[in-house]
Amino acid sequence: MRTVPMYLSLAMLSILHATTTAFVPPTSFLTKTTTTPTTTSFQMSKDADMTPEEREIAVEKALKAMTAFSNKYIANTSTKYCSDLSIPAVVIKGLAEHKVTLGAPLCPCRYYSDKEKEAKDGFWNCPCVPMRERHECHCMLFLTEDNDFVGDATEISFDQVNELSGGAPGIV
């Protein structure tokens, strides 16, 4: 079993940090979109009108759904999880967070100038096109046997995801 390189652990920590806030600041509810060169409008996130309790329930439901999806996809594609289960746990958590905020499981491992547009486009929605076409998952969620970081696990539980990712996003 190999250990995950520090740069990957740091990348996963940045995803974790970006998706785990007890309170979502009001400015994060707004996505800036330019309608004309001189006019700017704002769109609300999918979870902007939720109470903290409603958001907590939605995130927990999405986390359970994304965990079940990941386990099923692993089984259907003969792939495995990373040897360090905190990597898939944080990725699953990011997917669940995007499911609640964007309405789609947009890959949490990439930078997007317009997340809503990318989620609607679908190319980077999990499983992304590179994973579906070539079994290439840059998030290290679904690994093939030839990957240096592949582990033995073909299943991860909701409790493991919750524990290894630092708790459900948005839940204090």
C-alpha cells in the first residue's frame, strides 16, 4: 500500500475547507454573471432559500446518495477506491455539496469560472466524461488496478465518508 503524496492530501484539504462551513456567508449565495459589458446580475444558489436545518437535511441526503452512487459505480466499472480512504471521502463530500448548491454532482476537484454553467453543461458532472470514456478519474475517486494509489476497498460507508471528511458539510 502506498501513501498519498502530500500535494494530493493538501489538494483534498483545500476541497474540504471549501465545502465545510457551518454558515454559508451571504455573499456565497450569489453567483456573479455579466449580462452585458456594463451590466452585472446575480443568481441565487440552489440552497440560498433554505434554512440551516433544511440545508443540513439536504446535505445529509445528498451525502448518502453520493456515497451509494460511488459504491454502485465502483461495482459497475470494476474500479476501486484510493488506498487512503480520506481521499474518496472528501471527494464524495464535495460532490454532495455541489448537488445541494448547484443541483448536480459537479466535480469538486477542478476550478470553474462559472460553476452553474459547468453543472448545466454536464461534462464535469460525476462521473465526468473522461471517466466514462477512458476510466480516468483525476479526483482519485474511481481508480483502476494500474494506478499506483489504488487500494483494496470497493465500498465505503456513509459513516466512513462522514468521519473521514470531517463531518457532513454545513453541519456544525
